[in-house]
Amino acid sequence: MRYPAYVSAAAWRYDGSYPGFLCCLFESFARHEVPAALVGPEQGQMSLFGSCDIVTDPAHAQRAAAGLDRLGPAVRDHVMTGFLSDADGKDLTLLRFARQCFERGPRAADRLGDPDVAAAFALERAVNNEANKFIEFLRFEERGGMLGAVIHPKNRVLPLLRAHFCSRLPDEDFLIFDATHGTALLRRHGTVQYLTMERWEPDTDAAEADWQALWKRFFKALSIEERRNPTVQRTHAPKRYWQDMCEMQPDFTEEQHHAASQGHLSGQGGL
């Protein structure tokens, strides 16, 4: 027999990790309760009726993860990808969505008329769309035998970039630094790991400066100035991505080229 959950007036606080979120999902069923809010450690008081802490228990997280696997890849991907979002309230949205699928079966994920399902679908779509944009617009620089790139995403998209760039660059060592969230994806000697980084100060040598200048000339050669349409350009390449695209940056001056040749030129995106 299924017992309906009641909506609590209290907020649940957890460690902000995905295993921690899975423990919140486990506790929701164990307590037959849906919290008023589900918040990470960096968020303040979310309810006038107090809060309780949900401890991350690996066994509970594993049980919740196994349950999502049984519901199928569509439901699991909605939750896992949506969790990479930085949208306010995403934690509670995904918990309510997962409960719907556990209670009604995996086809509940197709009920877009339901507010919880529609909200979870929107989270996944936004994260996937941003990841696809960075796959297209990410620009590497080479320095000391390693490729490096800086990105400024709204969401935590590094896990979605991993498979593409590891497959695309199977013989290269590279680092992608997420400057928004202070994390990095590092692939070195065939091993991939995620790093916490507060800041990263790359520099550009003369060879890299020459490659960037060549790419900028190629980019300009493809353009037809008389048919230039800034509105359409911003539609296909939104302006917030431009800061990480070398072709959108001004050309190096002679002084900068000289500094690069001396190894003193610092700039975003290199190693």
C-alpha cells in the first residue's frame, strides 16, 4: 500500500552534492514527506518553521540511484542533468519530479502538462542547450604541450563536455576551467579528474599569439562585411559567449606580441 506524502512546512538542508540529493530523495519516501524547500549549505534560512539536516549516507544514495536506474534513462537523465543547473529551487523541483515517476511509473516523465514534470524538463533542456553551445564555441589554446580553455557558464556543464572532448581529442592533454564555479576538468595522461580552482592565470606565448592571429584572419576572410547582421550573429552566437572566443577579441598589438615572445603576456584562455 502506498501512503501519500504530506508537504512539510520545514526546509531540508543537505551538503549540495548529488549523493546528498539522492539521500534527500530516499528520506522523502522514508518519511512520507516533501519538504517546503531543499537547500544547499551556502543558502540561508528558507522557512519560518525551521529546518532539518539530511546527512549524506552512501548506502541511502546508492538505493535511490538504483531506483532511478530502474525507471530508465529518460527519468535518470532528467534528474542527473537537471541537477547540474544553477537555477533557484532546482533541488526541490527534481525531488518532486522523481517522486512523480516513482509513484506513477516512468511514463510520468512525458506528462508535460504537470508543473513538476514541465519544470524538470526545462532544467534539463537549459543545461543541455548550454553544454551544446560550449561544445561549439569553446576555444583551446596551446601552452607547454597542453591545451587549455576558459568558460563562463551559467550551469555546471563540465560533466557534459567530458565525453565530447575526450573523444574528440583522444591523444591530447587538456584543461577546461569553469571560471563561474571555480572548477576545472583536467585530462592528463589518459586520466580525467575534476579540480577545485579559485582562479587561473594563463599566459600566451608568441606561437599561440600567431595561431590566434591566423584564426582571426580566417574568421574575417569568411565574413562578407556588406551582409554583416549583428542581430543574427548574436542569435547564433549569444554575446555572453564572446568573452571566451578569441576571434571576438581585439587583435594583438605589437607590444603584446613582443611581450608574448618574452613570455610575459597574460590573457584569458591559455596555459
